[in-house]
Amino acid sequence: MSEKFFSRRSVEQVEEGTQLAPKFDSAGLIPAIATDYETGEVLMHGYMNTEALEKTIKTGEAYYFSRSRNQLWHKGATSGLIQTVKELMIDDDQDCVLLKVNIVGGASCHVGYRSCFYRRISLRDDSSRLKLEFTDREKVFDPKVVYRDNPSPTKL
Amino acid sequence: MSEKFFSRRSVEQVEEGTQLAPKFDSAGLIPAIATDYETGEVLMHGYMNTEALEKTIKTGEAYYFSRSRNQLWHKGATSGLIQTVKELMIDDDQDCVLLKVNIVGGASCHVGYRSCFYRRISLRDDSSRLKLEFTDREKVFDPKVVYRDNPSPTKL
């Protein structure tokens, strides 16, 4: 546990207090949601370990923990799409953080879209297998150019 | 695995296709972010299992899996703060869903606030231990009245 964080002592302290006492899961991770500071749009969902959260707080740039590469991940180090953190929020039970960010270039998703959430699931659909509908077809950048030969982080 | 979902066969299928092929983690869960459909504000972060995702799609109301109670959780069943899902999105690698919801009463957080994210972490703070700042002090409801003797879901 980081020396920068408080120990979790009571529900009241965690929910109603002003001490940062984040809860990391059994793998040492806390989920992190990034939204666009200007529009509020949800851009991505990732994870941080203690080091990533500390570096994000210290530098004001978003660090995550890459589960596919099993290492600290300075978002934008490869693509140039650095996330500047304008506000960093934590939730009621302090087991999730929310980053409100500005991104140089405006794109967050490694596939090339502005947001990672570019497809919609049909509701109240009785089909035998469920389909997705694209809500954004316009890529902000070409991932083949930006990432070149880096493998996709997507795991099957 | 649900019969409603496709198997995950390739990165291209998962990222660029129109087949719903969600990835559940080793505990059988997928993270779920709920935002306010009108304002876009992030309200909460939770988890769904297969059954919760299927019921959400089928009914258009948000179901989660409660890790603290280890059971399916129809959000609002106790508090009355049902989440009506207006849009359900999935991310690039299909390991996170995003619900855009309307809530009767407008509150989502079990502590009584509109959003679970009502505190801000100070950035570039060299303090020995880090503090939080409340960004919302106005509770929408009194949890003692709404939940009565139900224990807090917050785990230390």
C-alpha cells in the first residue's frame, strides 16, 4: 500500500470523509473511467495499480496499468494521445476513479475512434444472437499509421 | 456462456464487427458504467454477470451483479431508484458496457448523492497523505429513510 493513501478504517470514513483511501482488488487494480473534460463523453475504461494512481496524481497526466502487457502504461506514450487530467474523482466506496481529461488530437480509442464506446446493443431484442449497431463510423486517426507494428491490446 | 452472445473468434470481429461477443473476467463479471442520459454525467460503476446483462437487454432496466451480496441486483428494487436504460453501449474490445439511463428521482448513489462521484482528489499534491474535496454536498435523498436497516454495500 502506498504511503500517500490512508488505511480504510470505517464505512463512514470511506463514504463521507475527506481521506483518500482507495480500494484495490485482489490483483492490485482499481477501475478507472476517462471522460472528455469538455463534453463529458465517456472515452474509455481501464485499470490503475498503486503506481499508476500515484503517477497520475503527481503528474496530472493519465497513467494506467496495462493488463495485456502487464506493465505501467503512460497513455499516449506510443500514440501521442496524452490525456491531461483536469479533474480526478473517486466514488462513494472508493473502489473506482473517474478522470476528466483533455486529449491532444481528441481521440482515445486504439481502434481510431474518439471514444471506445462506438457501438450500441439493441434493447428488447429477441434475436437468437445479439447484434451491435455502429453509432460512430468516423475514425479520428488511422491506427495502422499511429501504432505501426504494435500488436492490438485486445485479448480474445 | 449465454446463447445470446457470439463466441470471440478474432480481434477484427470483436473490434470492428457487429456481433455482441462480451468478455467476462475470471469471476464471470463485466464492468458497467452508468451515465445520466440527459446530462452525460457519470453516475456509478458496477459489474454485470451474464444474467444481469441479458436481463438488462431484455427488460430495458439496469440489472447488475452485487459483489457484496453475491447476487443479481435489480437496481432500484429497494430504493425505488430504477434505472431505465435509454442506450446500452459496448467498448472496442467488448470488456466493458456503458448504460445511458434515466432515473426516477434523479439519484443513483446509495449514500444519497446524485452521482457516486462527489469527491475530487487534489492533483500535483505533495502532501504526505492525500485528501479529498467534496464537489457535491447536496444529498438528493436520505439513505437512512430509503434503505432503513439495510447494511451499507461498502466493503473495507
